[in-house]
Amino acid sequence: MKAFGRLADGRQHERQLTVAFLLLALWLSGGRMSPSASAGPSGQASPAASTLNNITYSNSVVKTKYGPLRGIVFRASPVVVEGFLGVPYASPPIGSLRYMPPVTPSTWKFTRLVDRYAPVCPQRLPRLDGGDGPGTLGDLPLDRLKQLRRLMPTLVNQSEDCLYLNLYVPRADETPHRLDHLKPSIVYIHGESYEWNSGNHYDGTTLAMNGNVIVVTINFRLGVLGFLKTGAKGSAQGNFGLMDLVAGLHWLRENLVAFGGDPAKIALMGHGTGAALANILAVSPVAGDLIHRVILLSGSALSPWAIQRDPLSVKRKVAEQTSCAGDVVNEDLAPCLRTTSLAELMNISLSSPRFLPGFAPFVDGTVITPAKAAVINNLKIPSDSAIASTSGIEFSNFHKQDVLFGLTTYESYLELTAADLEFGFNETKRDRILRTFVRNTYRYHLNEIYSALKNEYTNWERSPRSAYGYRDAVLELLSDGLTAAPLVQLSHLHSLQGGRSYFLHFKHQSHEWKFPQRSGSVRGEDVPFALGFSPSPMFPLTLTRLDMQVSSAVMRYLCNFVKT
């Protein structure tokens, strides 16, 4: 990725940034294994997220601030891993609490069985039948289409009462937790979209067992319920999905000790849009102090798709598609939307420019704050720096946390159609994609930027240039522009403020994603390796012995980073 080259060329004299490239350049070997035979690096099978048959309840009861909980046993050997599924971290955001910040949950007296996943938050599921209209994902690569067809049935059970989290807790023995032996935690924020998906099917059992860490997945409000600016211009009202995550972090700070966790060692890990949310939370004045380490996989708040720069336009489109007419700029939309049926809200569709978000977090002045003049003025940018500027500085003030950035080779894999990946395309289509990217992601000097990018991402030494060559150039350009370059910029800004950053470039290729002349990993391919291949509709159906070895290495890297 050329973005890495920019980092090396532009900061020869900048020594504050520690960049550790963990290049997992491994070749395929070994025979295939089915997940039923070996679900993870340990060779131990665990229940699928969607099927919890033959439940074994835990012998222990965890006494939280809100009431006692009894979970279930996922693994009994070599380490007992208990699951606490569907734990409420806030009151249901229904009725008068719709479009309101989360409220602490009610208490209970008797032991509560937390043995099954809660419904997912209401969401408008993407259409998988092709096309370019709102709500469709276009002509998807076949392997991606198969993955989503496995996933969609798990997202059908929806409810506004959805603010629950799941904990996967390793226990070496049944003795009471000692305060000097508390475990760090990894809170995984799911990606895919700000508008759909759930944390339920990211099983943390294997990662918890192998790393001796508590793994937490969490559901939060999405789409029109979670990332709509409802208040008037200048109001901070909105970003309720972000506020849900803040509430979840506060719940963990209050209750982790009861599970044997260290409340001072909470690490946030997110992928894609989840990484952007983790980035926002880590620098937020209302959440940053709750977080010990940050792991951003394939995303950050600096990506063009991460932040909604015009939330009032989204508010206007919502008003137009509901009965909530009025002064969109100066009136609060929430009172009307609280009386709107959920079905009507779920029918709202946004058509956004390519590479840009629809419903997404926005700068509200509370959870997401603009850059402070003092921070900008104190930032010492080297005169010979080729990549540093004050743009995005508000998302790089990580409260002295260390940050690990993760990337795959083809981060833009899902930006091209199945036919484009299979057969490549000509120069005319290359130019059309490049123009769209420049027009939608830049404001000024568009012609100059277009010419510079076209020159930089053309292999002038190869003539004639092939359809695959144009395809690969676009994959590289979009991977850099949408994901890699923003991550490099963020790490550089972090280093200029005295922070330590690390890079993990995941290069291993699994059998799941295929296209001609593929020469690297694709977006999302690292997630199952990071979580240890616990059964999930999101993860590959088959894996090799080498896949398991790579997964063990990745989990070890992540857990060592979290524990330091």
C-alpha cells in the first residue's frame, strides 16, 4: 500500500512514532478442516451464536451493582469459559426514551439467568438482490454474498429493547477473584455498517480462553434510531448509538470486578465502522478516560465514510419520508419521531454519494468535539513532513493511550463488483471511479488531485496495461484513500502529541475470498483470526491448520498489547 510508503518517506526524522509492522506473510499449507471438527486454534468446539442447545449453567453467581447473574459454560477444557449473554446495560430506549440518551437499567433482586442473546437493535437490512438503489449492496462477490446470506437470518429478531452486552469470561478455577489478579478486557465493537449488524454473532470464547482476557460484545442503536441528528441547528441532540456505547463502558467500569475483570484495563477493539466508533470514543471527553488501549482494524474517524459532515441534510430527508414536517433547521424532530411507528422508521432509506455515509456519527460538541485551538497551536509539525497537517487533529488526542492499527492488503475489495474483480476493467472505467472518488471525498483543487492520483496509481513501466492492472490500481488507490492513508495520518498526529502507535498488516490469505490473480488479504479477513474462529455466520466455513496457527499468533499479539 502506497500509504505506508508515504509514512516512511515523510517522517525520517520523526522518532516519536513506534511503528511495528507485523507482517503475517504466510503460505497456505495443510489440509482443510471443518469447523465442526475444530472450531478454533485450541481444537475445542463451542456453541454457535445462534444455537445454544444443551446448555450447561454456571455454578457461580456474579453479583453486579444491579443484581445477581448466572451465566452458562461455553468451554470446560482446558479453561472454563463462562458466557453471560444478554446482560442489560441500560433501560430499554422505548416510548418516551426513544431518541433520548440511555438511562441506567433497573435493578433486580433474584438471580437472573443470562443464557441467550438479546434481540438485535432495529435495522433496515440490506438487499442482496443486486442493483444500485438505496438499501442494496450492488453486484457482490460470490463469497461475500454467501457470507451475508448466512448472516441475515440472525438479524431478523429485532426489538427496540436491545441495549444488552455479552461477556465471555475465562476462569482458571472456582476461587473468589483476587484484586491483584484481575483480567484485562477487550470490548469488541462490530462493524459492517452504522445501519445494520449486531455484536451477538462475534463469539469471544476462543479469544477469552487463549488470551486469558474478558471479551465483551455489545449492541447499540443503529441507523435512524442511533445516528440521526434530531435537534435543531447548533444542538447536540443525536448520536444516541455513541451514547449507548458510552453507557456500556460505564457499566463495565462499575461491574467488571465482579467478573474478575480490571476496570482500569478496558481495551476497545473495532472493525470498519466499529473502528471509527472506537476511535471517537477513545478521544471523547465523556469516554476517553474509561479506555486503556485502542485497537482500530480497517477504519478510523478520519476515513471519508466515518463522519456525517452534513447531519441536517440527513434530518431533512428523514422528515420528508415521515409525517414530521416543519422547520427542519430550527425544530426538534424527536417528539414527532417518538410517535412514529417503528415500521415507518425502518422504511426510511437514504441515497448517499458513493464512498460517503448516510446515517453516521456527527460532530455534536458533546461526545464528538471539534479541535481545540490550544491543541492545534501546540502541535509541532516538522517542516519536512509529507503527511502531517492539523486536519483531523480532534480524533488523534487519545488520552495517552497506546493505539494498534490493523490493515489488510485490499481494504477496498467490497467497493468493486463481482464482474470487476473477476475480469478487471478498462482505462475508461478506471478514470470514472477515480473521478467519483475525488469529487465525493475532496473539496478543493479537484483537478489537481485527480491528475496527481492518476499519475501515482498508474504503472508506467508496464505497457500495454491490462484489465487486471487497472483493477489492481483502483483497489490500491481506494484502499489507501478510504482506509490506509487516514490510519497513517491518525497515527502520525498521535505521535506528534507524544503517543505510541503500532501497525499490524495482516497479509495471510484464507480460502474464503477468491478472485483472479489475488495477491493479498481482503477487508474483514482478519476478524475471524483475531477472534479465534469461534463459530459465526461471519466467519469462514472451512479452515486449514495454518489458519489456526495464524489465528493463535494474531490473538497473542492483540492480548499482549492489551495487557501491557
